[in-house]
Amino acid sequence: MRDKEPVMDSIKEKLSRTPSSPGVYQMKNAAGDVIYVGKAINLKKRLASYFTKLVQPDLKTSVLVRQISTFDIIITKTEKEALILESNLIKRYRPRYNVILKDDKRYPSLKMDIRNPYPTLSIVRKIQKDHALYFGPFSSAQAVRQSLKFINKTFKLRKCSDTSFRRRSRPCLFYQMNACLAPCCRQVDKPEYNRIVKEVVLFLKGRTPDLIRKLRNDMYQASDGLFFEKAAMIRDKIMALEATLEKQVSVTTDFADKDVIGLAKADDVVLLTILFVRSGFLMGSRHFNFAQTLSTDAEIMDTFIRQYYEKAGFIPREILIQVEPDHMTAVADWLSEIKGRKTHLACPRKGEKLHLVNMAAENAENALSDLLAGNVQDIDLLHRLQKKLGLDRVPEKIECIDNSNLYGKEPVAGIVAFLKGKPDRSSYRKYKIETITRPDDYGTMAEVLTRRYVKNGGADPYPDLLMLDGGKGQLNIAVSVFRELADKQPIDIISIAKKDEEKGELQDKIYKPGRANAINFGKDVDLLFFLQTIRDEAHRFAITFHRKRRTDTALRSALDSIPGIGEKRKKVLLKHYGGIENIRAAALEELSALPGMNRNVAESVLNALKD
């Protein structure tokens, strides 16, 4: 505690010179790393709340505050400028104790490129700023596939990819089934196709009641015009939509679009839940959890809203929240600016809207309970694994290495990391093997181990347990490499080898240094299954990297041999088509129209790839 006194004296002296102006503050630890970024209307008052209080509101906050060695401030003219600057600094430093929304790559969305004359839907994992329409993210791959299946069955939107659309010479089976207009081969009236697109957009935006009303009017018009077959088709579509509507829950009487955000906290975990209400119906929910934050509930809500809606494909006109942000007016103005229309941010105190907020809070509490229960199970599993393997410490962080090559060509290695039983994708690492040019698993393993653990110098924290995909040979290589780390933190090492079915083996084998036989897991098969899961993830990661390397090499080699194709034209072709097959299938006119291309070069490309 005495070592901390000079630091606190320095902080308090700096605090005395801090102005009472709006701005942003950056908390730093002893190493000079930014560990928290915050904003305030009054910097002096906000910072004083951290350092002059004798007792912090909770134990966690007091522990985190002790890690602060100094702070820096940036004064701004207005509260709005502070809000924008804070967002930029969080993106730049990604501080440990801030609320930071993770990438949504895990969650699929539906994409519709409306710049295409005949748009279609495709499943994507990342929302980009490319002027396309995005719907989602959906809670799971199954949910997005079910929605797409219903759309393909109900609406005559084209089903083929853009590549197939360009190459197709005759209508596919969907046209024969009267489920597609076949714009790939037939002259399809664009206004008619655009009408279908608008219907699909209404459905995906959750405006099914509006769509049903529109279709019912269309049905009556067709019937009055004696187009009975068309009226019957519209009737069938209405019946299908009404069947989906019956499965949805009505939660409001104003039939407006809303997002409702609830918050729950326990120990050092915060969880936020969003309920998506469209046209008065509850369409779904999503949960976001964050660990170890210095922020108050109001600051958490503030930061989360800005990070989530900055990338959201759709922002409703009204957002209901459980906790009012510190800068509610500024956040509401920011929301209105990014979408170009007024967005109302409200923290209701009574009525139907309060009922919705309470529902979101209850869902957040339930999701948090499930999360904590899962964490307890993971911690229990790790303690059991420590005991079974005889490890020096609980394996909170586990790394696994796998190599991949094709007869020695393009050798690579991948390292995956699991933290407290869950994949820690920010710690995954890829390695292009530099010293091995022939099939040599042992040499490849030695190079990767040396680069990761010897030459790394501790830049990446070492794991508690290292697992190698292989048998005793890989394990012996690791033991020899780790002799160079004798003066550093020791690492427990194991290897995992596949079962030999010809010898009658029933399970994969786990080996430890200094032990001749594999470890017998007995009834603890869940521990072995956990290690197999990590091994399989390492294998997937390494082989995906290897395939990409092979594809890139083959693609570049094919283009490098074509006269007139230099680096610039190669980049244009790779960016536009992505692969040799797509380039080979392209039309001459289309290829000639690309930036930097002409007819002669395009002909050379097609002739070379054809040969």
C-alpha cells in the first residue's frame, strides 16, 4: 500500500489542475497502457469520483481503480465532441475495462444487393458499407436458413448466385416449379421483379401485417379484373404469411417498430439484451455480455448503444432502455444523425412501454443466470482436468498447435487458444513455415514452437497448458524446445493422437512427458471430449489457412503467366471475381469493361485459362 501512496499523491496533484470542462479522460496503468477511456461534461468532478471517494460502490471497482497509475485528459468544446472522441479512442486502444462490442461474424445476416437489376438474397457473416440491404443478424444459422427457405417458397425471387446467374443458359428447376421468374434466361419485366423485391423487404423488416394488407388489395384488384389465376396465387401467398404471423407474439398496441434494451449485472459480468419489436410483434432477441468494466450502468448503456447502432443495418424510430445514459440527449441526437431521421430514445416509467423494458430486463437476468451457470461448469471441468492430467495449475488458458501441408507444399501451422473453456479467437495465430521445404512434421513443429515460445520473448502470454496434435514424437520435440525456457515460467505440455482402430483402440490418446502409456480417462470421457474439441478446432483453423494459401498461389501463378497481366490488373481480377473458375466463366464484354482492361487483354486471359 505504501508503494501506491506516491502514485495517489501524483494523481491527486494532477486532479487539482484538471479543469471543470467537458472532455475525455484516459486511465493508464504502470506500464503506460490505456486501460479505460471515459467522457464527462465536467472532467474534474468525474475524475474526483474515482480518486477521492474513501469507499467505491463495489469491490470490483476499487480493485480496478488501484491499477490506475495516471490519467490523461483531452478537453473538448462540447459534450457532443467528447462523445465522438471517446468512441474513436475506444476503437484505437480497445481498453481492457471498457465495454467493447465484439465483431458479429458469428451471426449470419441476409444480404440483398439492390444495385443488381435482379437482386437476390445471400447469407453473409459480415455487414459492410457497400450500399446493399442487410437483414439481421439472425440468432443462428438455422434461423436464417428457415427464413430464406420460407422466402424462396413464397416469393418468386431468383435463387441462384451472381456467378450462376451470369453463366446460366436455360431456366433451372425453380422456374419449372413456378418458384422463380428466371431473369437469367428470360425477359422479365423489371417493375414486376421490383414489386417482388419490395414484398421480400417488407417481410424481412417484420412488416408482415402491412404486406398482407397490400397483397389483399392486389388480390381484390386481380379478381375484379377477372385475373382469377393471379388472384389465387396471391391468396396462397397471404395464407402462408398469415400462418407465420400466427406464430409471432403481439406485444404492443401501437404496431410501431421498437428496440428494447435491458441490463443485468452479477459479480464482474454485465449482460445486455435487445428485444426486436416490429409492427407490434416480438421478432426475436440478442444477448451481449461484457466482463470487467469500470463503467457505471449509465455509461455501459451509453457506450453499448453507440457501438451497436453504429454498425446496425436498421435503426427503429424508437429505442426503449432500462437505464438512462449520462448523455441521453447527445446520444439521441447522434442516433438521428447517422440515419438521417429522428430517433426517439426513452426510459419509460409506466404503461405498456415500461412492461416491455421489464420484459427485456427479465430476459437479461435469465440469460445472465445461464451464462454464469455455464461458467461454473467450465471452471469445474478445468479443475477436474488439472487433477486428471496432474498439472501444476488450473489450465485456464489452453493453446493447441496443428500443422498442415500437401506433400510438403505450402506448409503452415495454426495455433488456437481456449480461455476458461471458450475459444479466444483474438489469440489465434497463423504461421507460414519458413525453414521446411519437404514433408517434415517434426521440423515444422520445432519451428512453430521456437517462433511462438522462444523468440516471442513473452509478447504473448504463455498458456497454462499446451497441446500438440500428434503422438510421442511431437511431444519429444516440444520437450527439447522448451529446455530453452528453463529460466522462465514452465508450461505443462500434452499431445493428442488419434485412436488406432486396427489395434482395437476405442479412444484418442493423451500423452504426457515422462510417461510411457497414454492417460486413462475412465469415466471422465467429457474431459477427453473437451480436449478433442480443441484439437478439432486447431485442425480446422490450420487446414483452412493452408487451403487459402494453396488457392492464392495457384490463382496468382495462373495469372502471372498471361501476357499483359501485371500486378494492377491482377488485383482488379482477383477483387472482382475471386477465383479462376469465375474468371473463366466471364463474358468477353464483361471482362473488357473492368478498370484497366481492354478487349485484347481480356481475350488473352480467356484463351489462356481455357487452355
